[in-house]
Amino acid sequence: MSKSESVGLVQAVSLEFYPAVAETMTEAGARDERFGADLVGRAARRAVAAWARAVDGDEAALAGMDPNSAYFLLHPPFKGWQVASGPRVTRVEVTRLTTETRATQIPVMGYETEPPLVMVEFRFDGRRRFDDPVRAGGTAGDDTIFAGRLELRLADSGSWQLYGGHVETLDDFLGYTFTSRRETPEEYRQRVGWSPGPPAVGQPREFRITAGFTEDDVKFGSEAYALVQTETAPTREEAVELVWPAVWEETRRALGEGDWLPTIRRVVVTELIGG
């Protein structure tokens, strides 16, 4: 993918606003256009596009940032990789907007003022380029889904400027891994006791959703399952929603009633072989 294609995807993808952000833009934007949907939306796209250009080699796009912040935006700390060129942005969302300058107390140093800010989250498909040249020749072969977060600050000039941010895999961002795959013939044999036959005609597709989870307050961990029939494989978000009741049921079965807070660590969607 060329540099222009990476940036072009940023301009073409839909731009969304959190409901609270949209409400703030309606109220504050009527008094000051800097907080309106038009300028905030354009600033959000411009910031993500600047990041995409930098990933593709044009680091001058981040020239207005603090050098250390710009470096860590392209080189996630302690990860040993950076995003390879050609990221494909699939989603841009403004998740926070503040409209007032705030004073923050810092020990010994007194107070520091924080200008209004915009928080932008985006997702993209791409590959990782590892610092270790031995690992997959320096670049991972499989596509990966990533999440990024950018912070924009209102400058004295009245424009929104990219201030900082970071990127990570979507698994790290959400705190759990996700896999979607098809059941193997060997797994089928172990499940039903014989080898699979020819594909059944007209039979609905069936998926098993497995969730590995923990309840960290009592050091408890287990798995929960849900079986669903649907025309298409559940997405990450759909799978979590479908399996949550089973997670709660298994937690209460093992620990009894209580104010438990189970945390999902792993979700696997397996399409079962019919027949």
C-alpha cells in the first residue's frame, strides 16, 4: 500500500463521536467554533493522517510534537516492535473533549495548566516490524488488528495540535485475546466419537464460544461456554456479549452469590463441524 493510500483510508473511514462528546460539541460549539464538530472532526482526521504518514516514513508529519513523544508514538515502549508501513485505518472515534483550561497541582513544582483537549481512538489493520531482525525477518507475516489513542491540545494559535499518544495490539488494548477458527477433524472425533462425514446440506452453522476468565480478588480462574447458531461467525464484540451470561453463571456456581468482578482474558470462537 502506498503512502497516499494509507492517508486516503483515514480520510475515507467513518468518523464517530461518543454521545457525551457530541453533546459537548453541540453546546460549546454554538459559542466557540473551535469546539464544534467540524473543526474537532477535521483535527482528529488530520492527527491520524499525520501518524499514518509517519509510519510510512514521513516523520516530518510529527515535527510539531515533543521528540520523545513522537518517538514513542512510533516505537511502543517495551514491546520490541513498531508498526510496519502501510497501515489500514478502519475506524476513527473522538472519545473525549474538554473545553476549559485546567490547573493541575504537581508536588514541589506547584501548578501546571492543561489546555482543552481532544482524545481520539482509532483502529487499524497492519503488521509489526520487530526490532530483532531474526524474528520473521524483522516483520511478522500475519495481519494484526491494532488500536491507537491520540491526544490533541488546543494551542495558543487556536488550532488543535497533536500532543501525544500510543498504539498497541487490539488484544492488549482490550485486555484479552481473541481467536476465531474452524474445528479440526481430530477435535470433531474427540467431541462426538467418530470422524466427520460429508458436509450436511442446509444445516445451520453452529459456533462454540469459549471464554477463559479470572476473578482476581479471590484468585479464581475458569472457563465458560456458549453455543450459538448463526449465519456468520460472531465478531469479537458479539462473542463477548453472547458468552458473558455463561461467565457470570460459572462464577456464581463456583463462588456463590457475591459482588464478583470476573475479567475475561481469552475468547475463542470455534465453528463446529456439522453432520
